[in-house]
Amino acid sequence: MSVETILNDYARDLGVRRGLSEHTVTAYAAEARAFIDFLASNSDDVAGALGYIELADLRSWLAARQEEGHARASMARHAAAIRSFTRWLHKNGYLDSDPGVRLTSPKADNRLPQVLTQSQAKRLADVAAARAAQEGGLSVRDWAMVELLYACGIRVSELVGLDVDAIQPDMTLRVVGKGNKERIVPFGRPAREALSQWLAVRADFLKGKNPAVFVGKAGRRIDPRMVRTILDRLTDLADLPHIGPHALRHSAATHLLDGGSDLRNVQEILGHSSLGTTQRYTHVSAERLRAAFGQAHPRA
């Protein structure tokens, strides 16, 4: 069987059987291809070499990635991806045993990306709202996207994947997250106002039938990269550090905890499968408390 057939079968299994997102399938398939290319540098028969993969091969591949300057978080993702591939190879009869089960990797750096303060988040939303009032059209869309990213703490993939019927009358969204898991996420009045104004003009930008809430100039569902570009423009206008959509998600989680929200509720809102992932945000809140104590208390 050819290498291309193996890779195509692997990608299909990731998407269909495991229900992973298109982004994750693409990333995992790319890692598998990179590993195969690595094997090809040491073998004339790559398809045959796949049946004789050893732990040393996996470690050598990871070492080569590390020499390229990849961070610990990236190394952890590389290791997870290659373990997924060798597990699939073993399950489908290409390998007699799975060497990936013995592969360890550096723990991912648990530091959070940059988080906006509450006043910075408000300034970003205010700038987006002012631009929408002045320019109308797609600037209203941009305002609504910022409001939802911050209000709901949703991922950019979840934002661009929203369909109109996901918006509920009780100011909640039906969000489809990782692994096609659906959850209900609330949003507040500012997001409702921005969303209402965008939905009122959205039809002007549609080309044919399209259920997507957010569309681009061509009338198609907006691309995540475009959302990042829009955020770059708005942070420039607001005189804020450049942040990505994920930083707004982190900001939302941190501000919820700062406001006294229960950790389990934040886990539900963010769609984390593990409470441990959500607990990372408590470190940020604790650091803020220590900073406030240091500045205000006479015995600090």
C-alpha cells in the first residue's frame, strides 16, 4: 500500500471515527507526513519502513524537531500527534506493536498567553463599537465578533462555526466544540446588542443560502485567520498589545474567576473536558491578588 493511501486513510479515520475538527485533522496528518519524510531520509522503502518503527525512531524525530527550535508546548503536541499515528498504525495492522506508548515528552509550558485587564477588554469593545457606529457594514460584524469572543470565551473555531440557529432567544449560544461536543454558553446585553445590529445587516453580505452567523466580503463563512487580522486592527486602534482570539478566551475565563464565578461553571462555559485545564486560570487570579496586596497593604 502506498504512503499516500496510508495518510489518507489515517486522516479519514481522525475526522470520521474520532470526530476531530478539520483543523486538528490537518495538523495531525501534517505531523504524520513530517515523520514519514523523516523516515524517508533514512530508507528507500518508506512504506515498508512503517512496519518496523521503533521507539528510537520516534525519539530521533522529536530530537530533530527540538533542534529546529520548537518550544516545549510544541514538542508536547508533536509527541501527542506521533503517538496518535503509531497507535493507528498498530491498530490497523501495519505495526506488530505500538512504540508510541513508551514515548514521553516534555510537559507543556503551562503559562497562559497575555491576558487583558478588564479595563483593556472594555476599551477594545468600545473601540469596536465606535468603529461600527461610524462605518457600519462589516465593522458591525467585527464588533459582534469581539463581543462574543470575550463574553462567551469561545474558541475562534467555534465562533466562525456558528450558524444562525445556534443563537437562542434566552441570550445563549449552542456551541459545537472539540470532538463535536455541544454546550450552551450565555452572553450578556452588550453582545446581544452587537449581534442584533449585525444580524440586521448580515443579509446584505450573503451570497446565496448560508447559515453562517459571520461571513466575509465574498459572502462565505469567515476564516479564522481573518478574525485574527481584524483583532490586530482593533487592538491597534485601541492602543493595546496585539492579541489573538485565544487571548480573549483566556481573558474571559480570568475575569469570570476574578468576579467570583465557580470553577466548575467556568469549565462548562469554556468546554474544557478536564477541570485541571480550567484551574490554570486560578494562578492568574492569585497573582493579581498578590499584586493588589503588595500595592495596597501597609504590611505587604
